Amino acid sequence: GARPRALSGIQPTAGSFHLGNYLGAIRQYVALQETHDAFYMVVDLHAITVPQDPAELRANTRLAAAQLLAAGLDPDRCTLFIQSHVPEHAQLGWVMNCLTGFGEASRMTQFKDKSAKQGADRATVGLFTYPVLQVADILLYQADAVPVGEDQRQHIELTRDLAERFNTRFGDTFSVPAPHIVKEVAKIYDLQDPAVKMSKSASTPKGLINLLDEPKATAKKVKSAVTDTDTVIRFDPVEKPGVSNLLTIYSTLTGRTVAELEKEYEGKMYGALKTDLAEVMVEFVTPFRTRTQEFLDDPAALDAILAQGAHKARAVAAKTLAAAYDRIGF
Ligand code: ADP
Ligand code: NA
């Protein structure tokens, strides 16, 4: 039978994705293309909810696509595209805005967090309604599975509510996606402060592993990761958050279980774990960097991949939008 459809978007971040993005999200994208009819997009429309320099936005969007390809997304096995190349996102986004209650949108905690960070006067209406654009992103593809983190759960609930609201008011048009993704995904912490999530904005420079950094610098960061004064290599996120974080990274990158690793490092020092993990990391980031650069060095080939992706995405999105427009009375 037909494969279930998956849809996910990732923001074009400045410079490089970090290890948390890879282990917590991009790796799942690569796996899902084997089991799902998967659509992945670089969400440049979402990026402009905060001010962007045009040249940087364009470069970061291409860099994000190049990194997704380098990580293993295969344009013949999934649909990879840039959100702004598919105008139906903005078009259905408007329709969804008109179905969303002002109070309903006001309850989105992500907006409260993000606007608080910027200062209430600086926050745009676009930032306020970005969860509604996300609803359109999902519904356009009639997605069954939406791989998102816990922080996005409320937005999936909104997607379900709006899909049901539209279907009730205008007739069955949208499939209602699963409330959340049950898949267990790794959560990666700052190497210097394992109490906080590894993140572009919140991490310390030495605690953040950027995938495109010099492999030597990355190895150095791993070797100077914070552990504890004990010597036992054991997975215990409460008592030993630093060591546990290293074990999570090690396990996720190699596919070996944490239990196997604990056994292998029984009686060994933290230094041995860090040295080996540094090597595993270098083996991962070195070809990743090379492949990313190869995609950037051939802009015509990258353009062709993204044009093909937009073409495939539009075939689905245009059909959904046409049905929705027709039912609305356009
Ligand atoms: P950041 O927090 O650095 O701004 P984003 O919020 O843009 O990163 O996250 C993009 C994707 O990467 C999301 O799917 C998110 O869940 C995942 N992700 C980000 N940081 C981590 C992390 N430390 N561990 C696991 N997954 C993460
Ligand atoms: Na973020």
C-alpha cells in the first residue's frame, strides 16, 4: 500500500547546524525517507518572522539544504524543497489565519517565549501567526506523521483543531495528523553545561558542536567536555549529566547501545571515553563537511535538486489548495 506521509520543516540557521539538530532531528529525517513518503523543507518563510539580512538569508537557506543533503537526504527518496518556492504555503496560511481565533493564537506558548525574548514591541504579527503557517505547512501535504520536538506539541494540536474546523465547516478536505510523534529522539546537552540543551542561541561556544567546524576543534571540544569528579562511566542523567550526554552522543552516532558502551568502558577513565568519542565525531563530521562543500561548489546542481523538490511538492500542495479554495467559495 501507499506509504504514510511525513512532513517536517527546519529553519535555515546561520552558518552551521549543530550536533543537537543532527541527532535530534536530521537523523530522523534520513531514517524516515525509507519508510515514509517524506517531505522536508527549509522554512525561509518562518525565518522572516524575525529580521533577516537578504543576502544572509539566501546563503543560509542554501547552506541548510546542502547540509541536509550531506547528512543523507536523497532527492530521489524524499522531497526536499525551500518553503518560499511553493507559494501555496502562504496561500493556505492566509485561509488558516481566517479560521484561527485571536485568543486561540494568543495561547501559543512559543509566541510568548519568542516575543518575550525580542521585546513585545519588536515582535511582528508574522511571529504571532507563525504557528498558523505551520498548520498550513502540514495540511497542504495531508501529512500523517509530523516529526517535531515536545516544544511543538501545541502546534500539532492546533493543526488538528483547524483541520477538523475546516472539515466541519466546508466538508472533508484535510486529513487530521497524529497528535504527536512517539518516536524516542535523543536530546543533546551543552558539553560545558549539561544542564542546558545544546542550542545555537543558548550554548557556550565551547559547549556547542557546530557540524561545519574544523574537525580538530570539534575533537578538542569533546576532549574538554565537563564530566564530574567521580570516575565511573555510567548512564545517569541526574547524578552524571555530563557523562550521560557523552554516552547518548556516542550511542546515537554509532548505533551501539548505552549498555554496550557502559560495559566496554567499565574500569576505564573518562579520558578514554572522550578520546574515542572525539574520534567517532571526527569520522562523522569530516565527510559531512566535504559533502556540504561539494553541494555548495556546484550551485547549478543544487538549484536543480531544489527545483525538482519544489516541483514535486507543488504537485501535492496545489491539489490540496485547489480543493480548499473551491470549498471556501473562491
Ligand atoms: P536551536 O534550539 O539551536 O535554535 P532549533 O530550535 O532550530 O535549534 O531546532 C531544529 C531542530 O533540531 C528541532 O527539531 C529540534 O527539536 C532539534 N534540536 C535542537 N536542539 C536540539 C538538542 N539539543 N537535542 C536534540 N534535538 C535538538
Ligand atoms: Na530555536
